[in-house]
Amino acid sequence: MDFIYQLINGLQVGSIYALVALGYTMVYGIAKLINFAHGDIIMVGAYIALLAVGSMNLNIWVALLVSVVFCVILGVLIERVAYKPLRNSSRMSALITAIGMSLFLENLFLLIFSSNKRPFPNSFSGVAFSIGDKPISFNTLLTITISLVLMFVLWFFVQKTKIGKAMRAVSEDTAAAQLMGININTTISVTFAIGSGLAAVASVFYSSTYPLVDPYMGVMLGLKAFIAAVLGGIGSIPGAILGGVIMGIAESLTKGYISSTLADAVVFGILILVLLFKPSGLLGKNVKEKV
Amino acid sequence: MSFKKGLAVVLACATATLAFAGCAQSSGNTIKIGGIAPLTGDVSVYGKAASNGAKLAIEEINAAGGVLGKKIDFIEQDEEGDPVKAVNAYNKLSSQKVVAIIGDVTSKPTISVAQKAAKDNMPMITATATAKDVTTYGKNMFRACFLDPYQGETMATYATQNLSAKNVAVLYDTSDDYSKGCAEAFKAKVEALGAKVVAYEGFGKGDTDFKAQLTKINQSTPDALFIPSYYNTIALIATQAKEVGIKATMLGTDGWDGVLGALDKSNLAVVEGAYFCNHYSTEDKSEVVQKFLTDYKKKYNEDPNAFAALGYDSAKILLAAIQKAGKTDKQAIIDALAASDYEGVTGHISYKGTGDPVKSVAIIKVVNGAYTLDSKITAQ
């Protein structure tokens, strides 16, 4: 019984990792850029939701929507302003710009909201159902189911819609896709929009479980989600989901059965082992370099 | 050239010091007390509060006629939180012939000064240095605050006797000495008092997810859960404890002070009914606490924190000891300090053979989303 409960804990954290990892992996798949500012989009999303609920007294679902819209716009804007001008320069320049953007967002919010941690309201309270005599909270259930639904919608979108096909085409071969008449700019914007929207959803569920919001909250979460994306195979959507879930469950089981202080060591150990035997990640494509 | 200049400065200083020393001996109508505190630098928040508290106490006593018919001359030195500067400050005060010292504030510089002061047999009382070593260098060293392990022992006593808990669990920060010290003392005391520690779990610095540990703790169905940590971490742990369905009474230490500010008002229920110990409570209706609160606010225009209260008490204890000694002889003051029996803002303080106080601790309970004073107890 305890084991099932620990699995559910892991699944809850894992689905948040997965939602964030999707943003990293999609952007990498299409723009070949590791968007280090992605973790900070989560932080922005959390602050927006906090302001919407706290200062404007909006319902948490409306706040979630406000946060998603804001982050989508912010994500697209960041791409247009910071990454687009560098699209044809070296990958290193783009990477450094991404780190710069991350620092910019952190310090901007530090300036506006100070470094004091702000409490997030109790948003999804109550017990959904019980396993034995142990309750599963509404919050846990919502985090897992909404993440699953969003992942399914994303899969459907990428596989079945026209713009989804365009995204896959751009990720396979940008130049060829362009020659086939695909608008690269729109495709990349849509990718950033989806990634940032998912990050905003993740931020609200993350903050309702860990109810303190501060300008650096996205750093560790972003890093872990990035590792999840690498573990699953960066560029692969199912890989990001698998990587996130594996990390969440590995953390939870390590804390529950081995030692709480070893959780990070185990997660990074898994990453090292996977990369040793499958350098492109669990579900990553093995791209051969042409000489 | 520069060497000569330097020498000149040193000589000038030495002359000045001698001149001061001369003054000290000749003026017979004041008693000189030294103060060492970090008034600037990283830990100045603590230093200023402790110093303000001490100054308030000295002012009160001077207004009431002083000690042994003489006014107190409080000479304060800033040590910027630095052990070397603290020792320099001590040397300076010692050369000015102070009869006793109130200080230092944080543990590291206090230890440096204590080693020096022990050789001079200088009576010294620190308000807030909590490290165990502080009082081990000589009989001259006293403190007004309780130690970290003492908080664990107090909460263990409270849990087993006042709450009659039979099975208790502990969740602590493995990377933090304060948390670890409290947790270890709690565990030892609980077992000595005949209750069982059914879960002893740790977490790492900066962790935000505690559900795995809390699930494990919940599996052992404890009556009470002791979490010695700081308020931001407590806000996260308490929220998740409610989520996994922990019904045990939560217990904490003085790091909990501020937890209500770290929770949204819609989320205050997660710490409802929790108990933690603290140096004193502003809710305490006793006359000495209420008088201190009003006087401090009047003088400094802010609410006193625990450091200010301890600073106030340490000055009061020292001055009462000098009065009782009847003279400013060092050994007489030390003997009087050791026999202190003082009812202060931070509780009843006495010393039983060591410089560490046996004192009562305020137990604060969270009721209807506010701190209330539950009781004042002394660990056995």
C-alpha cells in the first residue's frame, strides 16, 4: 500500500517534470536551441497566477488561463526578440543568449517582487479518494490527470494537425521544409507558444503543491526537467514524458526506501548510466554525423 | 618613511589608551561595562537588536539610580561579525578597565573572545550565542539564551508529558547543525522518557518535495511529529503533510517563528494546532514582558525580536549580579552571576554550576491562525 502511495507521489512530481521537459524538448527539436529561460517561464507563470488569485481575486482556473495566455505571449516574444536574430549564428551564441535571458527574467522579478518568498494560496484542497486509509488529494489527482490529458492533446496536435506536421517537418530538415513552403517563423513561434503554455500550467500545479513563490523557483525545477528531457532523448516528445515520469518515481522511491539525501544522486546516476549506454537518451534518435 | 609613520600612529594610540586608562582609574562615580556586538556587517540585524535591548535595560537602571549608587557607563565596540575584530574589541575594552562584558552576539566571535576573557577571569555574559562551546572555557562565561539541544529536550518533555504522545516521528534537515542538534536531543530525550521514536527521517538543503518522507512517516502513525527547521521550509512541509493525510500534532523550534507569514491566509489551516518553543512570546500577559514591549517600542519605534529580549535580559542579569556582589571585583561578580535567580522577559533564568541557564521556554500554539502562548515550561 505504501509502495502504491509512493508511486503516486512520484507520478505527481514526474508529471510536472514532464510538462516542463516538453518545452525543452520541443524547442530543441525544432530550433536546436536549449532554451535555458524555460525554467524562468515557470517562475513568471507562478507570479502571474499568484497576482491573479491574490490581488485580483480571480478563481484559480481563470488565474490559470491568465497565466497561460501571459506565458504564451512572453515565450513568443522572447523568441522574436532574443533568439530569432541569432538563428543563423553559432549555437554557442544562442545558448549564451538563453542563459542571459534566464538571468534577465530572474533579476527583473527580483527587482519587482524582492527575494522574499511569497505564499501561494491553497488552490485545490480536499481529498479526491482514499487508498486504504491514506487519502489522495484532489491536487495530486488533478496534477496527474491534467498532465496526461495535455500530453495526449499535444500528441494528437503534433501527429494529426497541419501545423503539427509542419513542426515535425522543420525538426527533420529545416531547409527542405522551407523549400516545401512551410513558414519557419510561424512554426517556431507555435513551438515556443506551446512550450511556454505547458510551463504555465506546470507552474500553477507546482505552486499549489509547494506553496512558496520566489524569483529563483524555476532554476532547480528547470534543471531537473532539462535532465528529464535529456534522459528521455532530447528532441523526442514521448521521451520527455518518459524521462519526467522516471525521474519523479526514482526520486520518490529513493526518498521513501533508500535515503532522502541520496535522491539527487540516484537520479543523476540513472542519467549517467543511460547516457553511457544510449548517448542520445532512451527514446532519442541516433543521428549520424555526415563527414 | 611609512614605517616611521606607522610607528608614530601606534605610539599616539598607545598614549591615548594610557590616557584613557588613567581616566578610568580616577573617575569613581561610574561603573564601566563593555559591550561587544556586530553593529555593522552581515549579522548586524542580530547585533543591533541585542545591543538595543541591552541599552534599554541599562538606561532603565540608570534612571532608577544605577548600581551600587553609581551610574553605568556602557562602552560599546563594533566587531562587524569578525572573530579577530571581536578579540581586538575585547582588548580595547579590557584596557579601559571595564568590570564586565555583555557580548558577543553570534557564536564564532563569542568563542574567540571567551577564550581570551577566561584567562583574564573577566565576567562575561552573552545574550544569544547558542553554540555549545561558548561557556566551556571558564567559570567567568555565562549566557542568557538556551542552547539548540535544549529546545529539542523541551519539546520532547512537552510531547510526552503534556500531550501524552507515545509514538513520535522526527523530520529534520540533515545539512543544518541547528536542525540536527535539535532532532538528536529530541530523540534521546523522548526515549529517556519512555516514548518511542517510530520514524526518524531527514531531508536535504533546498528540498521542496517532502512527500516521500511524509508518506513513510504517516505509515508509522505517530501521535506527534517534530520538525526542527526554519519557517519557509515548515510552510512547505506542513502543506504536504496535510496532503498526505498526517494527523499527528506538529511540533517545532524557534525557527518556526514567522511561519504564519510564509503561508497564504487560505492555507493557514495546515499549521493549526501545532506547537513550537520560543524564547518568549509577545502574547505573554506577564507584567515584565508587557512593560518591555511598550518601552522598547517607545524607544526604538519597532517591535522587539527575541534577540532584543535576550539582550535586555543579559544586561539585567549582569547588573543585578553586580548589585548583589556589592563591589566591582571580578570574582565577586562571577560568583553573584552563578547564583543568579532572575525573572526576565525570556523566562525564569538561573545557573546550576555551568554558564548555561536553566530557564523556562515559551510554548507557542497556533490557534485560529494566530500565535498564542500555550504555557511556559522547564525541561527536566
